Amino acid sequence: MRRNFDAADSPEDLLVGLAPVRHHQSDQAGVGLVDTREDVETSAHPAQRRPDLFDGGGREPGDADGVQVSAQVTREFDAGAPRYDLLVGLNPGYHAHLDAAAEALADGVGVPERLVDLGCGSGASTRALLRAFGDRVTILGVDASAGMLAQAQAKDWPSPVSFTAGRAGELDAVLDAPVDGILAAYLFRNVPAGQRDTALADALAALRPGGTLVVLEYSVAGDPRAERVWRTVCRTVVRPLARLTGANPALYRYLERSVLEFDTVEAFCDRMQAVGFAGVECRTVSGWQRGILHIVRARRPL
């Protein structure tokens, strides 16, 4: 039976229909952006690029679980932290999409007491949780990047909000009791594929029975139109803006690659079901990110 999140009926019309994961289909209509060539920075002058683990498929030999890449991703977020809020603020819909994900969590958890913002970054998603829930709940922001945490902690927060260093897959190290809900925005594609199931199982274990996980994430695999749009936006908008604003260029090369290499929506939802989540459901957003950015919601069985 077709279901919809209440937020889908908001005036912004940011989101389109929710469907069970097995019936998810990407919208193949829309703008056809034609230039899918590798840009000059990527192909014509490779010697001018700083070598990093993100090149050559994003993994070094002997790093089957992506541990080295994971460590470098953290370092690149540390380096990019001072300019991160500036750049994401230039992304139309960025904060509205966070709000939609937070509202989807609010829909799923009822009246919670404790929430986790997993991969909280500089605190934009934490702020979205505050807008959705107010200061009546305890919110713990967790992130592996010391630089991003420093940006978050430097902001003004009500007393129920706190931040701590931690990684996806290791929530037992920072929690002393199960929580009612977890928001993971733009996180799971940064978890190496070999560790992704473990991180999802860890999130499941961190929830109380009936608790809810909401994931906001990019995925374009299996959708040629979405992949073309993503490549074009990265190479004509995101990466040039990163250079103009003095942001960390390696981080935004990684952003492009990480989205292209992430699971299909169906495969990610299958992962969630396989580790024990119930009621897995997903939807995409409207606008240019239709078929690119998705909200996935699931719960821990009672």
C-alpha cells in the first residue's frame, strides 16, 4: 500500500511519493544535461592534481576494508571544515532537505527523549533536529572529524545538545543506553563498503525497540540520467565554487566520486533489511536532485 511522509505535502513540495523499497523507481524524465566528458582537471592534466587515496577507484591495494581511505576522508573533512558551512550554504535546498529528513524522523519516533545525529559534521543537521523537535529532547551529535566537531561546538546550542567524537559502527563507545531515533545525513557513502553493514547493524543496536533511523543520502548508481546530472553539477558548479571560496579541493573531488560509487538505493535498503531493520521505505526529492538525493526511513522491530 502506498504511503507518504507528512512532509511531502509541505508548501515547498520538496519531496515526492514514498514507496516500499522493492518498488522504488527513479524518475527518468527531466533535464537532459549532455556533457559527460571527464573535465580538464580530471583527465587532461593529471600531473597537476595532488595525489591522494581518492584517485584510482578510491582504494589502495591491501586496503580491502577501506580503512586507509576512511582515515583520509576524515583528514580531508578536517581540512575543509573552516569553509564547509559557506559552501553548503550556496547549495539550494540543502537546509530544507535536512529539515525534511528531520521531519521524517519526527514522524517515526513519536515523542522521543534521546536522539543521535550520526555524522553531525558542523551541526547543520543538528540544527534541523532542533527545528523539528525543539529543545525537549536530548541530542548527541557524533562525528569522526575533529575539525567539523570544532565548527559545531563553536556555535550556540541549548543545553540538551552536546557533541562527541565517534565513528559509525562504534556507537556503543559513546552511548550508555539505547536512543529513540538516529539521523544520518550524508554519512553512509563515507563509510567504506566493507564496513557499511557493520555500521548499519551498530545503528540498529543503538536504537530502542521501535526506534527509527532516517538516512539522507545521495545515490545515482543505476540511473543514467541522475549520474549525468550529478557529474555535470559537480564539474560546472560544485568544484568551481570550492576553488573560488578557498575550500579544500580534494574533499569535493571525493564528494563527486563517493556519490558515483555508492550503493544503488535498492542495494542500500537491502542492506538495512539484511541487518534486521523493518519497514524500510524510501523517497527521492524534487528539483534538480530528483533521483540523486534520497530519504530512507526504517525502524528497529519491537
